[in-house]
Amino acid sequence: MKLRLIPFLFFTLLPFNRAEAQEARTLFVQMPDSILPLLTEVNRADCIDFLDSHMRAQVTNRFGTRSEMTHLSPDYIAIDMTARSTWQMKVLPLETDTARIICTVSTVCGGACDSDVRFYSTEWKVLPTEQYLPAPPQAEDFLMPKPDSVETFHYRDAIQRADMNLVRITLSPDNRTLTFIYDTPAYLEKEAADKLKPFIRRALIYDWHGGKFVPRHQ
């Protein structure tokens, strides 16, 4: 009887082991150093150990400065890499089976912030961004139509000042969304930014649906 239980227990526990292997914490520690060169494997493991121990998850990175993991859940991690840069990852399901993929967002801030989105398999192989984010927002998507109360000249003058497309992107820790915020006004001089801000949408939200991020109707 005991021998018969062994195969049963093996196949019963297998789904749990697979799910655990696809949790953010496990994938984060297994990440190749080339993806996040600032942190060593020891740094990554220490961050998780610190948060598990209810301690502040600060580590000394390869540059000798401090990085801090600020959020850890089964499918999400957020890190303040430096005083001016952050990194996030989210484990996302594919609808065809129990497979998962990883989405990461790197953000660097000067006067304004700009972000980069990438996708990986759970083995950290690079996946084509256009497959999972087929229609990222363009600069014009952040612009609202000209109000009737505003003269065309003033409207055109305001939007023509936006000569760079700077977008801050965030992954949600609570749901499967990407939020895009047009950060170009933060790069402009105050007068130009003040003229532009009334015509900018506050944020564009994309939902994870059908194995890709699609814009939410707003």
C-alpha cells in the first residue's frame, strides 16, 4: 500500500511545485545577471530574505550604492534600483494553459521619467514585445481633442512644444494592468508645461486580456 501511494503523492504535489517555480520570488533569484546587472544573485536572494523577515530589504549593489526591494508578492516585485531608477516585474498567465510569462518595466527619472517594457519566458528568454503589447500608446494618444472654448492657435502652440515623447509606465501590484503616464510636461519649461497640461490625458490604462496588454476604453 505504501508503494502505491508514492506515484499518487508525486503527481498530487507536482502542480504545487510547478506553481511555486513560477512565483515571482523564485524567478527573480534565478534571473541571469545580464538582465539586472546592478544586483548580484546574492543581492536578489537577500532582498527576499529581508522582506520575509519583516526587515527593510536594502542591499549594497555592484556600484556600492543602495538598492531596495519595496514590494514582494507571488506575482509581483518592485525595486528602487537607485535614487533615480526603479524596476518592476509581473508574472502573467497565458490563457492557453498553465504557462506564465514575465513582464518587466525599467524606469529612469531625471527631470522627467521614461520607461522601457520587456517580456520574457519563465526561463528568461527574451520574447517579442509587439506580441504582448501590440499597440503601445503614441504621443497623440495622450492628447485630448481641442475644447470648443480654446482657440485653435493656442491648442496647436501648446502641443507643438512637446518635442519629446517621455512616458512613465507602471505595473500594478494588485491587478494585471499597465498604466502609461505622459511625462513630457515634466521635461518642459514651466510656461510650456502649463500650456500643455490642460490637453493631456492623466493616464492610459492597458489590461492583460487574451495573453496581451490591450488599451482600456476610457
